[in-house]
Amino acid sequence: MAENPAYQLRRTLLYVPGNMPSMLQNIPLFQCDGVIIDLEDAVPLSEKDAARILVRRFLENYTERNKEILVRINPLDTKWALDDLKAVLPALPDGIRLPKADTPEIVERLDTLLTEYEEELGLELGRFRILPSIESAQGVINATEISRVTPRLIGLAFGAEDYTASMEIERTKSGEELFNARMNVLWAAKSAGIQAIDTIFSDVNDMDALRRETELIKRLGYTGKCMVNPRQIDVIHDVFAPKQAEVDYALQVIDAIKRAREMGTGVISLKGKMIDAPVVKRAARVLRTAYAHGLVDVIIHEEDIHGAE
């Protein structure tokens, strides 16, 4: 799957409990890239029905949206999931965060349900997106198959809390126990051309540890992180923002490859280093991210990466 030229930032996805009106009302004010309105773990069983109504009314009134809105429904094998979809889809969230996405069949089932609702509501097919949550040993093993089930997928999200429970291990701040699972989810997402979103960091008071973990997952190749508190937004955004030296070098790379093509060659040297297709692709990714951050006014087109036909 080709890299999307209209690069959409999903650095920060903030969980907002669906049963808390005060938090829902503040969604337009949060400076995150997206929110995940939660109907699953954050909502007690006795409040499931009320939360659905509350979320639907909020979405119906939140028409001028300034961020991506996903709704985390209850797992599809529970008695609440279908009622969740029936309640919230007419209010047009951008997509569904699917918990316990352990097998491709579960994602495929949601894909079918969303198609049925789109037809019923008179919407364009594929309008609702899916972000599956890989949060068990089984899900990690099946991540590659899951990533290719449907073009609705915008990414794969890793859920460490449930994953460590399924592995019967403790989660630590250093995170060594998560490395293999993180990489498997990352490989699956990258191979399918979709984004990889990392798990929450639950200690909202330890910003230094949050920064270290975010720096780690950025180095690995993750493009965003889920959060449980809006105080974490600034740290995560700061880590994911391209540094000025990265931006400057990327601009030089794009300029160099344009000059190379004018000379009729596919490679050129820049400061003693050969500039070829992989280097250009990395530079384009940096500049797309920088553009989304407002750091540059350069829009990278496909011909900048691959050349004109």
C-alpha cells in the first residue's frame, strides 16, 4: 500500500470516558490529534446504556470537529457491542476503536457491520474507519493477518495492559517485556502501509518516564501514542516533532534529488553521501510530518519521491 500523501497526524489519541459529561464537553479544547471516546473499560456495566446516549448526543452536537473522533466499543463477543454501534454510528464518529482484536475474523466481522450501517444510513462505503487494538498474545501473533483484512484500517494500536495480563507478567516502566510484541505490531502495520500507535503510559505524574518511552517508540518506528490524561499531550508532541536539523537535511535531500533528475540520474551525492530512493522517502516523511506540525510550508508530492512518469 502506498504511503498516503495527505499525511494525517495521530501522535496523540486521548481516551475520554463516555460516561463523563464534563470530559466530553472539553474534547474540542484538547490539543490532541484525536480522541477515543470509551464505552468499554472506563464505563461501569450499570452505566453502559446511559453512556451510549450521552456519547451520541455529544457527537450530534459536535458538528464542527477539530480532531479525529473514534469510539471504543465493547468487544464484539459481548452483549453490549451491537448496541454501541447502533447508538453511535448515526452520530457519525470518524471510526471505531476495536478492542480485543485477537483474530482477523473479528475485524472482518466489524467491517461487515460497518458496511451494513453505511448502506442503511446512505453513507459512502468505507466512511467509518477501524483502529484495532492488539492486546493479547494471540493478537500479536495474528497482527500481520489483521493488518490486511480491510482498507478501513488506519493503523494498529498496541495495548500493553491487557497484553501483559495475557502473558501473565508485570508491566514495568523500562518496558523490556514489551519489546517483542511492540515490534511484531510495528512490522505488521508497516508492511500494510498503515500507522502504528503505541500503548498508554499510565503514570500521569512521571513526565520524564513518559518522554523516555515516547522517544523509544519513535525510534522503533511508531507514529503515535494513546493517552489517559491531557497533561501528557505536550510531551508526546514535543518528542514526535521533527528537529530543525532533520527538517533542514530533508529539504536538502529533496532539492538534491530534484537536481539529480534534471541531470537524468536517479542518485546524487550530498555532503559525501549518496542520495537514493530510501533516503528520499525518509526525507519526504520528515517533511510531511513537519508540514503537519506547521514547521514548513513545503508540500511533498509523489513525484518528489518517485519522479514524474
